[in-house]
Amino acid sequence: MHRVVALVTAPQASFEFGCAAAVFRDPPYRFSVCTEVPGNVRTTEGFDMVVGSGLRALDRAGTIVVPGWLPINREPSDAVLRALRRAHRRGARLVSICSGAYLLAATGLLDGRRVATHWRYAEELQRRFPAVVVDPEVLYVDHGDVASSGGSGTGIDLCLHLVRRDLGAGSAARVARRMVMPPHREGGQTQYRSDGPEPEGEGSGPPTSGAGGESLAGVLEWAVERLGEALTVEDLARQGNVSQRTLARRFGEQLGVPPGQWLLAQRIARTRVLLEETALSVDAIAVRVGLSSATNLRRRFRAALHTTPSAYRRAYQGR
């Protein structure tokens, strides 16, 4: 079992907490919650969480998630900082969602390293912790021992990324399917920013139909089910009943990448699953994911992951 412990603190943002709880709820993960002083923990949504475990729970964690830290100018106690540093020294992975980067920055473990947080909080985080390198644009940053995500919804992207790293692309795809989420978004994609008034409260989830025009969800689902076909950007635009120019604008606003780049990323993600879970040849996989030939697949795969399909399969199966 891999123990995942969420360190919560009042006022706790329940959505950020739910990101980790939903992704890490099933074996081989064992998910639990702790807080500095066990008891009732007030949430930003107005209800209380009853948490029975204190900071000692962090001593048994393989991964520690900080699902937000509000208000952001609140100083953490020495006990919390000592517990996080102690866990990191023995090899625990520390993960922050949204404003949770403030707590990780306070430990000093992010000094000289890139960190993601919600774009609304980035300037203040950089001011308070000048030794860290704040990147307000990306979805998430993973250093291996410490990882951080941007706005609220990007916490799901980061947690799925960690499942992919721990268990492989197939396992992450199954979790994403259960949650009705896109199977993979690269950490370097841009955070969605609304041009309207900033909403009150924590974080920023994935755009809905009101963000950047009509939601792309239907088009994305349709495309993922047909990756073996020779899909083009024109096909995606036709399915969405829009022009290619409008489609490109919506992809940029809602996903932060052009439609062709997104489509290639889905094909690479499907390739990883097939390499991990089947004995299919590279030629057969190329046909199944719509990359037409083994030569094309190898070229695209190396550009994306800096390795060959055969080396990836050997490394994954060896692990």
C-alpha cells in the first residue's frame, strides 16, 4: 500500500481536498486525512470536516498532499513545518494544490525550484518567498520529491500525473475514465484565465460552457473514441459545428494548446497504455492510435518522451 495523507487546515477548500481524495481512493493507495489539532475543521463552503488524526500521521505517508492554504498570508506553525521537513527527509513526496504551494514554500524545500500555484496568488507567493521560482502559467510542476499544481481543477491533473508516474498510463486512464476526466493534460499547458471579474474563493477549475464559448467536452470525447482513424483538425471542427479558426480559439482558451497538438498528445497517451498492457507490435500500435506507421510513431514518441517505444516498454515492464 502507498499511503497518501492529506494535511488539511481551516478554512479548508473542499474541492481541492476532493481532487486528491477522488484520485487516490483505490488500492494500491490508502488515503487518509490529518490536521495539526484533531477535531472539527471548518471548510470554505461552510460545513465542518471531522478529522481524527494529528501530524504523526505524516510519519507513515508515502505522499503528503496540501490541498490549499488559506488565508495565504497565514504563517504555519513550527510543528507543521517540522513534520513536513521530517517526512521529506525520509523520502515522502510532498504535493500542493493551488494555494497549498505557500505552505511548501515556507518549508524552504522549494528554494531555487519552479513552483506552480493559482495565477491569482503567484505575485504574492513570489514576494513572500523570493528564493522560489514561481510559474503562474503552467498546470503543474513535478520535481519528483516535491510537486505543485496551479488552480483548483489542475489538482486533478497533477494527481492523475502522479498515478501515471507510479502505476503507468493505463492505471491513470482508468482513474480518469471513472472520474469522467480527460486522460492526460501536460503540466506545461497554460492555466485557463477568465477575462471577466475574478470570482471570490479558492481556485479555478476546468472551463465550462461559459468559458471561451461552448464547451469542447463533446468534441474531445468523440475524438478520443476515434483515435485509430485519420482524424484531422478539420474533422474536429466539423464535429463541433464550427470553423477551424473558431475551434483553434476555443482550444487555446479552454485547453491552452492547439487542436493538432492536443490530438497528438492523446495518441501518445494511448500508445503508452498499449505498450504497458499489451504485447502488440509497434506497427500494430501505430495503426490503432492513428499514427499510420511504426516510423511515424517512433519519431513522435521520441519527440514527446525522449525515448523509443521499445525502451519505454522494457523500462515499464521491468519496473
